[in-house]
Amino acid sequence: MRRALIVIDVQNEYFSGNMQIEYPPVDVTLPNITRAMDAARAADIPVVVVQHDAPEQSPIFAKGSPAWQLHDEIASRPSSHHINKTYASVFTGTDLGQWIADNGIDTLTIAGYMTHNCEASTIYEAAHKGLAVEFLSDASGSPSYENAAGKASAEEIHRVFSTVFHSGFAAVASTEQWIAAAREGKALERDNIYLSVQRTRKGASV
């Protein structure tokens, strides 16, 4: 297997701007993201740092603004490739697909923000392209939402999406579990939809 760590949108907007991450809290997730980056470098795993761009008049991620800048902990670390994107999926409108092909990557490890948006879009697209995908659940996070369709806490959003990812789209693991697997060159195991449903059925012993 040939992994690449994709660090998505760890920008100041999520720490001090209008889109602050609530769960897991950033004082947990940011150190785990940087630990994963350091472990990847030690294991010769390429790191792709992704940055979201929005128009200068946007209330979030306005290109060139302080909130748009990468967090210092990310900007100060070396990376193998840098991608600027304007859509949720890191694949859309970028050279990620070509970079993956050029570097013989078959497994993407996803960390960063937000669990349910840019990470989810990237995970689904990567899975549909036939890539193995890993998701670091304690190196990612969400804010809470409220709109005409309803209201959901950050914890609910992150938990539900993590559970859905692990049903077949990605192997969900902690940063510690991933670092151990990366050091040993081992793959993380994902689950499947059938077993994920069967475990919830009354009296099922799966």
C-alpha cells in the first residue's frame, strides 16, 4: 500500500473566525493533526495540505484574509504538495487525482475540517474512485448546525458521519491507531453496511 495524508482546510477560520469547530474540540484535534503530519513524515508518507478559497467579499474563508490563512501549526510543517480548492471535495477542480496517479497512491488518510462537508465529500469521491480511505476521527471536527431542515449538535454531526464512513466508505480510527498502523505499514480495516445494520437489530448476534 502507498498512503498519502490529506490535511484538509486547517485554517484560522475554524479557530477564531465565523466557523469555529466545536466537536471534537480544537485543543484535541489540532495536536492530533500535527502528530499525524509528523508521523507521516517519519514514515515517508507524503502529506498534502489543502486550503479552501472563497471570494474576498465572503463572510468565511475570504482569500487573503487572516481567517483564510493556514493555522501556524500547519503552515510551519513541511508538506509534499499544496492544493487550493473552491469546492468541498479536494478532487473537484484541482490536480489531486493526477498527483495521486503520479505518485502511485492507493490509500488516502483524511484529517482536518469539516467532518461532514469537505472531508465527507472527499471520502465519498475517493471511495468511488476505488481508493482505500482512512479517516482520523480525533483529528477532524464539526460545528453545530441549525436551519429550516432542523438542528444538530456538533457531536451528533461528527458521530453520525464517522459511523456512516466506517460502514464501508473509510476505515475510521484514532490518530494513535493510525500512527501504529503507519509505522508497521499495515492497513486499517473498515466495516460494511450489512454488519452495521445487523448489529442494531433486536436479538442480532453479529
